[in-house]
Amino acid sequence: MAGTLMEVEMPRQFPKAAQSEEDEHVRIIAEKVFASVLREEDTKDVLSLFDIAEDCPIGKQEAKERELLREIAEQQSEMSARRKKNLRLIRSHSLSLQIPVIDGAFSLASPSMTSQISIQSGIQPPYEVPEFQRVTISGDYCAGVTVEDYEHAARGLMKALFIREKYMQLAYQTFPRITAQYMRSFHSGDWQEDGNVMPDVHSAPGDGQDPYDLSDAPEDLDYVAMMKEGVIFVYENKERLEQGEPKGLPYPDLETFTLDLSHILALIADGPMKTYCHRRLNFLASKFNLHEMLNEMAELRELKGVPHRDFYNVRKVDTHIHAAACMSQKHLLRFIQQTNKEEAERVVLERDGQLLTLRQLFAMLHMDPYDLTIDSLDVHADRQTFHRFDKFNSKYNPVGASELRDLYLKTDNYIQGEYFARIIKEVSRDLEESKYHYTEPRLSIYGRSPDEWLSLSRWFIKHRVYSPNIRWMIQVPRIYDIFQTKKILPSFGKMLENIFLPLFEATINPKQNPELHLFLKYEALMEEYAIAAQVWKLTTCDLCEIARNSVLQSGLSHQEKQCFLGMNYLKDGPEGNDIRKTNVAQIRMAFRYETLSNELSFLVDAVKTPERGELAAVGCSPTVT
């Protein structure tokens, strides 16, 4: 920082990073990965993944031969034989110790245990589920890879889990409880529930409350925020700003973040890691298919026993949909034709100082809205758009005309986004009538100007687009390279300032920014589920499980999730599932929970072998908060 800001030492969120020789090696690998990605940027818009065969038969054969030679060498090694024996002993022992109960202690229950074994040993799982057939693989410890690769991959994955937990806590996101318990079990004692961070999400207004009421904004704090070199500094007042004395707020420093990012990039390029994960995922897919074959009817019996609940009346949230794509093709076509019929003489566009009516706009584009069809509208993503962002982005231009996109699908245009608001309100009315459907449409903030937030919030309030079935999401498109090429912005730092500084100002002084404060409170569905069911042959339980997961990961408040999923939705496994609300079979929840416990135990066992020492060998440490 320049000037007096250099004299202020704010507390770090993490301890100062001490780079080892291994960290330097990881950094070099990460730089190579990043450089290779940058080289691919120039060709990603030209070639799709389907243009060239991905697998080379000769290369695959050579890889198999190399793997065979490694396995032969491993079998001839006495040390490898001892390590394999140790792993088998650990795995056979941990089968009876790998389901943690909610208080952080480990129960004597096995996720891989068949009901016969449970009865013989007198051990029962810490939850009640209907009896079902469990899939057990004996002698399974490293999924067909060498023991060295297994241990190497496990250490890397454990490192990645610790990094993920650290940053999710910093972002006030919930980290999976069962995963945290395993990570703590062999490292720093019992997991404590109070360490789980819950995001603070504003609940929907109650009956009789005005969602557009600006009078309940909290009092201003009169702090002053300023961005320096991409970092927000908060000052108690203007005098402190002039003196260069910001508040000592903890921060995740760039040095630690860079080191963590290097570890993740190195893992992406790691051969043994990719081999282990690929084989493990294939195994898990096969295990699930076998589970469904054995237990599909048992799950169906569970669902049939639930009164007044089926897939059509469980809550479901579309968690990734652009606001400009929240309507169906038919809906958009009908709206375009309707506006042309009823408002043809309305001025809707200004171009080169000339005002154009809707009729003149279509005449300029050489088209008659009456002749338009869904096919000619061409706004449906198909197989050709997969991994082709250039083609995907062009689908947002009806009939390929950017003028129609600006008019019908933008919030900032000559008519101040009225048509876009009207379409969204029609969609929201359909959602409210169906009662059980929610969506999180995404709007973009580009960072071209600090006024973007204010313009968007004014559009939201003026056109009254609030709906209890909609939670808005803001996304930031990564297009700074375009802004730089066109000289729209002087620097990347200015883009960051335009995006984040208005948020700090509205949070610190809400009465000075009432419209943005109100907007910040608050982020076609059945058709997509039906298509998914047909394409992937999904069962009713599959669909309901997807719906439950969509509510879990959505931006709905804690109170709303309790209402839709059950009071104990935060608990793991069957205990966290209320079948009367979710219509997800307890057998399915038990299978998911036990399978996850089994996978986590694989990682812990690999880094806890007697010859490897404690989990500290992974190079991980508990999260510092």
C-alpha cells in the first residue's frame, strides 16, 4: 500500500505462510498448469470437445503396459507388501468404526456391513431405516491402483478438503458435517457443532408486509470505505481516512491464497490423483447402479407409504438459470408477438439519434413477428452448444438479433427494462400458482460502472418484480479482457471497485443507499425435470432426491429450508431427512450417508498408516478462525 497505509498492520486471517521446498515445487507445477490453460484459451472458441477423438488407442495401450509394469514391481517389493498388509488390517478394523454419530464420537456401526453381520455382532446403525441390501466389496482398499499412488492421492485429497473447509468458513458457507468429523477424528479431536457456520439469509416478507418498504433500513454507521489495489479498507470516519488509519479487520492474505491455489492446480495435473479419482468414481457409479437394482422396489414401497406427497408437490429450486432464460421458448415468442400487436407504435429504441417504434424496429430487421416460430427464434440450447460458450451466448439473441435481446431481455435500455420485467413477472405468477416451485434467476453485474448496482436495484423496485418464489442471484461475467481491449476500463482494479465498493457502502450506510439495501435483501422447471427423467431414466426417488438437493444448495433462508425439508435437515444421513416433506426414501439417504463415510474412511486410513505416521504428514492444519 502507498503512503501511510504501509504503516498499518492489519491482523491476518491465517498465520503467515511459511513456504517449504515442497511448496515451491507445487508452485512450479501450478504455473505450468496455468500456462497450459492460457494457451488453450485461444482455441476453445474454435474447437469443441467432440471435434477430435479424445482417446488414442496406442496411447491407452502404452499406459496399460506401464501400469502393469508398476504393479509387477510393487508385488516384488517387500516394503510394498508390508504396506498393503497394513492397509488391509486398517481397513478391516475401520469397517466397524467409521460412522460418526452427531456428537462427534464414532459409533460401532459399519456402512458396508450387511444386515447379517449386524445381527451377528449385535451392532445396529445409529438411525432407523427399513431393511435393505447393502453392497459390500471385501478387500477393497485402493481401487486397483498401486499402494504408493493410493497413499499419494489420499494425501492430496485430504489437503484439498482442508483448504476447501477453510475458505468455506471464511465465506460463511456450511461445510459438510460428516466430512468435517472425519477430518477432525484423527487430527484435532472431536468435531464441535458450534464450529459450523450458518449463512445469514434474509427471510421472505410475511403476510401483510410490503416487500418494497424502504423505511425499515438500519441506521447508518457512517463508516467510509475505500478500495486500494483491489482491497477494501474501512475507516471509522473521514478524519481516520485522511490520517490513513483503517479499521484493523482480519483478512485472508494474498500470499496464503496463492499458495493454496498452487496446491489445487498441482492436484489437477497430478497423474496418480486423476487415475485414483477416475477409477473411484467409476466404482461408485457401478455401486449405485447395483444398489438401485437390489433396492428399487424397497425404496418405492417407502414412497408409497407417504400420504399426500409425490414428486409434484415437493419443493424444488432451479438453482442455475439466467434471468434472460427463465421463460420457455413458447412464452418468449408469445410475448414478442403480443407486444408487436398491442404496442407497435411505441418508441422502444434510440439509434444514432433517431427514435424507433417497435414496428420500425422489426422493419429494420426485415422480419414480421407474426411469421416467427420457435425454430426461427432459435433460443434453445442444444447439443451443439455444449462446451461452446460462443454458440451458447448467441442463443440469447432471439432470431440472432442483438437488438431484440437488448429490448426484451435487458434491464438497462430505452424503456428501462419494462419488457424484461413483465416477462419475469409472468413467470413468477406461474411459480406462485404452482406453490412448490422456486427459482434463482441470475442477473449480471459487469463492473463497467459503479452505477450498475443502483440501476439494477431501481429496475427491481420500479417494476415491482419481487416474488416469494424467486431468489435473485448476481453473477459477474469474466470478460475483463473485452473491457481492456475496447479501453472501457483503465485497470482490473477499477472493475473490482465498481463491483464491490457499492456493496460495502450500502451495507455500512443503508439509509444513504435505500434502493440497493432493499434489493440486496432478496435471488421453466417441471419441463426440465421431465426431460431429465426421460433422458437418464430417473426413478421417482431419483427426482425427489435431486429436488431435495436443490433446496439444500439454494439461497433460501434457514427457516424456509426447515419448513420445506424438515426441522433436522442439517443432520447427516436419514436423521436429516423428513420423508413426509421430501418424499426421498430413507433407504436412499442411508446408502448415500454410508457410501460417503466409506469414501472418507479410505482417505483417512491411507494417511494414517503406521509407516506414514499421523495425519499431520498430509501437511494440513486445523482451520484458523
